[in-house]
Amino acid sequence: MEFNYHIPTKILFGQGKLDELGTIKLPGKKALICITGGGSMKKLGYLDRVIELFKKNHVDSVVFDQVQPNPTSKGVMAAVELGIREGVDFTVGLGGGSCIDTAKATAVVIRNGGNVWDYMGGITGKLKPVSKGALPIIVISTTSGTGSEVNPFAVITKEETFEKIDLSSDQVFPAITVVDPCLQTSVPKSLTAFQGMDVLFHSAEGYICNCATPFSDMYALQSISLVAKHLIAAVEDGNNMEAREGMCLANIYAGMVESTAGCTSEHAIGHSLSAMHPSLPHGAALSLVCVECFKYYARFIPDKLAQMAAAVGRRAEASEFIDFLEDLLRETGAGNIDIGEYGLDPTKAEEYAKNSYDVTQVLHDCDIYPMPLDECTEIISKSLIR
């Protein structure tokens, strides 16, 4: 047995933890705060609270408010330009995974120079090492979904070439992550559902991948169990603090799974769909293909699916885990996706599949039993013909 374990992030977890930003030691004197352009962080008062807490701690800030739901290389470079012009010395992701990943990627480019795609892989990336480190990063999460709070990845899309892939470096582990469930009560039902499905698959894929470790297995089963217990309740009542807190913890565990194991072909497919259709939420892409993906996995690793079925309180049989997925999709509404709304085309199944291999072969390589292109195409086709 051999594995590495390294998660250096300081986590502030619990109701009211946001306020500690006004008293703890911060990693710099001027912050670049990354938020989405939709305005929710401003409308809910979260941005003003963070700015005031920083002021209380003698830290200035500037706001980049153009983050997109699937953050792009152009968006990152706009944040970089602002950060350099304003002389910031750390970055902050305030919001969901898109804001966090933008803050991470921006921190790399400000410190190392060049273009963000210099540090990416995929088809056109140069995979340059992050040799000069990165600016310190603070994460203030307002959703439970991506695990970016505690992982060394930033997922960015290059729209021109339909590439959606990770910037992967230990340098983008956040220095401090604040997980305050009170900030998540306003998340809409649909986003709560899609984000929760992303949590589930970070953990489930990490459990069945060929790079799983004893640590990732432990976190994965706990995360899967928490999703089964709390996601439906969080969707039904956003003010249910027990459910919100449970999903926050599930997400942190899932991020630790990502940091110590990996994802599989399901995520490769999900990235392909949302790269080619940027308005498609990542969790929705995974929800579309999850049942067919896990039917495929059940043919080769039924014991792993049976163990996950037991973790969600079902009989220890592979088919029970697939039944659980179908029930969860129905009860949370995550299965009610109009593919036409996002421009998805079942006749392009092979094109989507090929893109997933071209851009994220690394995820396909994490399957215990490699998924052939024709099987991948069939999975996508079955998932989109609804």
C-alpha cells in the first residue's frame, strides 16, 4: 500500500464562522474578491459584510464581479489585470465553485505571469509548472458542491476550443476556507439539488476510481451517507440548518476525496457537455448521465456499488445504488432537465464523447476498467434521449 496525503487548508466550519475574518490573521493587506456578475453576493449583503470584516482587520479590498457560472480563461485574465493594477496580495473566492476557481487561477497567474492557459493541460495548454507559487487564497463558500474549498484544482473553460479542465497544483490549496451554513440558506432549490449531486459524484467516483486510498474511501463513504441523509431536506427547505450543515460537511469530505483520489469518466463526460454548452450547470450535466454511467460501472465493480448502497442505507447490492440514484434524482428534481433549454443534441453523442477523451483523458484513465469510446458514446446517447 502506498499513497500521499496533503491538505494544508485551515477550515473554519460552523454557523457564524464568517465573523472570524474580522479577527484572525489574514495572509495579506489587499484582497481581490471574486464574485459572479449576477449580483447575489451584493443583494444578500455578503459582499459588504466581507469588506467590512476585512476593514476591521486592517485589510483593503477590490472587487472583481464578472465571474461566469463556468469560469473562462478570458474571465480569469480580466481578474488578473484588475488584481495587478490594484496591487493585491491575496485573492478571495466569495460564492460557489466558479468564484473559488477564478480566485485560485488568478492567484497563480498574478504570481507567475503569462496566460492562465499556460498552466493548463487539455489540447492546447502548455502545462507549465507553477514555479513561483501563488498568491494566498481565501475561500468563503456560499454553496455546497464543488469541493474546491479544500482541493488543489481550479476548473476553467477555454471557450474557443471547448476545453474544460483543471489547473492542478498544490499551490492552489486555499490558505483559509470559511464554511458557514448560514450563508447557504438563500440558495435556490434547483442549484441546491445540482450542487448536491456534484458532491455525491465527487465522493462516489473517488470511491470507485483506481487511485482511491484508505483516506479517500473513509471520506467518500461518510460524504455519500451525509448526502443521502440531508440533500432532499436541504432542497425542500433551504432554512433547514441541520440539512444545510450536513451538506456543507458532505462537501468538505468530498473535496478531501478529490484531493486524495480522483474522479472518473462520468466527470470527463460532464465537463465535455458543459464545455460545449456553457449554460449547462456542471451538476446538471452529471445528473443527466449518472444513471447510465453507474450502470456501466456496475458491470465491472459491483462490489464497490454494493458498498455505497449500504452507506446510503440500502441493501448491499449494486442495483440498489442505481435505484438510490434514480430516487434521488426524482425527489430533488435534479432529473427534470430540459436538454433543449441548454442546446444539447443527442445526435452529437459521439462528438461529446470524443471531446471528453481529447480534453480530459486523465479522468478516463482513473476508471478501474477503461471505458471505450463506443461505450461512452452510447452512455451519452441513452442519457440525452429522454
